[in-house]
Amino acid sequence: MTHVLVITDEDDRTASRVTSELAVRGVPVARIDATDFPTKLHMSAQISTGATWSGRLVDAGTGREVVDLAAVRSVYYRRPTQFTMPEEMNRAERLFAYGEARRGFGGVLQALDDALWVNDPTAAARAEYKPNQLAAAAAVGLDIPRTLITNEPERAYAWAAQLDRPLIYKPLAGIWHADEGKVRVLYTSPVTNLDELRDEALERTAHLFQEQVDKEHEARAIIVGDRVFTVAIDATSQAARTDWRSDYDALTYRTIGLPDETARRLVALHKRLGLRFGAVDLIRDTTGRWVFLETNQSGEWGWLVAKTGIAVADALTDLLIKGADT
């Protein structure tokens, strides 16, 4: 009988830390990935007046029940991969079948609203929008960098000139981008020549610009329910000081405690966003102020556990068990 359902890529080592801890504690757990439906994983689910969805997911090869939908009390939803349609389908058939799988298989799982979700896919999707995050962070009292999102070159130039301090550009959709069959990485980068903001090419899409915060160091805070685990990230190269993701070899780590008010506001931010988990990037500036940059609803934390021993897997397991017991 399934109490905790884990939905993620089969190679996700970070999720494996949680499933292992659940198993050690004797909690029934099932792990699936969306890519297995419909070729490797089959589903049957039913509902009627006054009832909720019930049914099962079964191994397509053996017929063995993998998940009892009615028994799911918590869901750990972390980076599942896309559905894989049967190879014999043509392109039109695959597009149709993919849409039906997303609304059918995905819809039934999302309708398990009596379960505790970490994180709810709908809330997680909303939280992917950086403007939404920044507005929510400001609303709960967190400090944020002064920010402009625009596709107007003259407006960008005027704002930057009035700001009169160093400026950075940050992609709105994360750092990984496809480019003619290759993958490009777009890190946070300084704007060194304001005249470049007047380039008409700026009109082609939205761009996010922020004031550059004078850093003492950066940190990643892992939010699990009401618990906050924070690791300071110290950088020794210029590239890492601009964006620490660009030079991991230049980083060192240490556990720290945030001011109580900052920690409370981070918890309040995630509640406002409808999230029970988040990996937050912060800057401690040279005056000692903590500045919020963004939160990632499925952000990485496994390497921080390896470097510092923070008990994120234990905290996530506690949260999932709490959901399983409700």
C-alpha cells in the first residue's frame, strides 16, 4: 500500500536521498516518472458522485500494482521527465496522445488534493515566474534588488542612468537555453556599457535588469515547511562572485543561521506562493543586509548536504510522513 508517492526522473539522486530515508523509517513509498506512461506504466482510475478518484498504476510488463491511488497521503513532486509516446505513432498522433496523457494521467494525479504535495504542480508553475516571486518577496517584507523588466531600449537606458550604480542582466527563464541543436548557458552578467541598452534588439523580448548588490557573500537557504537550512557560499574567482553557478571549483561552503526575521519572512514567502519547499538564493551585502534574489521550487540541495551535512532529507521525510499521517 502506497503512503508516499515520489514523482521524479529515475536518475535523480537528490530524490533518492528522500526515498532512502522513507524506506529506513519503514514508510511505504512508490517512485514513478511521467516518461513511463503509457508504455511502461498503465493507469485505471474512477470517480462517482460524492467520491474522490481511486484506482491504480500498474507495471505494464508484469501487471504488478505500483501505486494505489486511494492510499496516497503525500506526494514528492520533483522534476519528472516528459511522457514518451509509442514509436509507431506519427507526429500528429503523438501530439494528440501527449495532450491526452497530460490531461488524463497528469490530471488524475493532480486531483489527489487530499494528499500533501511537495510541491503542488500548479503552485510550482506559478512560482517559476520571477516577477511573481519578487512581488511576493516584497509583500512579505524581504529586501529585493531594484529591478526593471522591459523591452524598451530608451526606458532601459534612462532607468539605468537614473539608478547610477552597477547593473546586471539576468535571464528570466533560467540559465539553460537551446540554440540550434546546442545548449547555451546564460549566467548573470554585468552591464558594463549603458549605451548597449539602447540597442534596438532589446525590443525583441523582455529583459530583466537589476542593481548589482555589493556582496559580502551569497547563500542558499533551503525551506522545508517551517524549517530553514542555510549555507553560505564564498567565492574566490570573479566569475563565481558574479554568478556562483559559473565556477563551482572556486566555492567553499559553511552552515550559518539567518536572522530570525529573515527566516520567518522566507517561510511566509513560500506559504504565500503555495510552496512547501524552495531553494532560495540570497546575498548578504557589505552592510549586513540580506537581499532576496529568487527561489527555485525544485532547486538542488544534494551537493550542499554532501558539503555540510545539513539535514534536508530528514526534514523532507518528516514533512511527507506528516502528510501520510493526516
